[in-house]
Amino acid sequence: MRTIIVSAPGEEGEIDFKLSRDAANRCGIIRAHLEMVEAEQMELGVLPLPNIEAAIMPMIIEFLEEPYEEREKGKLSEFESDWMPTDTAELAKLLLAANYLDCQEMLDALTQHTANLIKGKTPEQLREMFKTPDDIPEEKKREIHEQNKFLLEK
């Protein structure tokens, strides 16, 4: 099986990573590059992925090399649950990378994980989780609360 080499920017320059052809084909951007190379009968070199940090490439490759399993809608597979990052900043980087790579399976798993994380959380808990400031003035909060109090009635 052919090995595909991709590179990502790291702290000390470009870092190369290897992945199998099957794993590479799970990403639209890499698959399209490979198809173009084959159609043009060009030599396959290193594929630069400038929008992905080298620090998260090992996690991406681990996901791509794992055989895909169908899963129940709204649930993560055992591998996906174990694979998920615990840090929200890393989660955000992986979401951006999955989108850039056009890797729908990874994007689906990450968005499901994000949905599971935020389900049932208050706005305050979400701000704390995602480290976002509360920049809504108290007056505006009261106004919003008053306009939507029917949602809070049981």
C-alpha cells in the first residue's frame, strides 16, 4: 500500500507525517490532490497542509487510520469517544482541521461530541467551558429574559 506524506507547520518549520492511501482517501482535499496527481501523471511529493498545526496531526492521522464504523445517530463509537480531546481549544483546532480537510466522518464525530458537551448547559457554564467573556450588559439580559420568559415556564 502506498504511503502519502503530508506536511504541517510546526514550531520549528514544516513537519512531515505519513498516512496510508486508505486514510488519505477519507479526506476530500487529499483525495482531490491525489486524483489530480494521477490524472496528470505527476510524481507524488509531499502535500503541504498549511492550515493545520503539526501539533494536532498525530490525532488526525490516528482518526483517519482507524477503520470507519457505522454508528448510531447521535452517538459516538467507542473509538471516537476515547479519541476525543478533553481541551476545548484542541477541539476547536480539530473542528477547523476536519472542515479544511473535508473529512466528513471526523467532522460528524467532532460536532456530535460538541453537541454532547453543550447539551443541558446554562449560558454561564458554556462561557466558562469555552472561556468566552460575558459582554452582555445586565439591562440587555433582563430584556432578553423578559421577552423569552415563556420558554422558562413549565
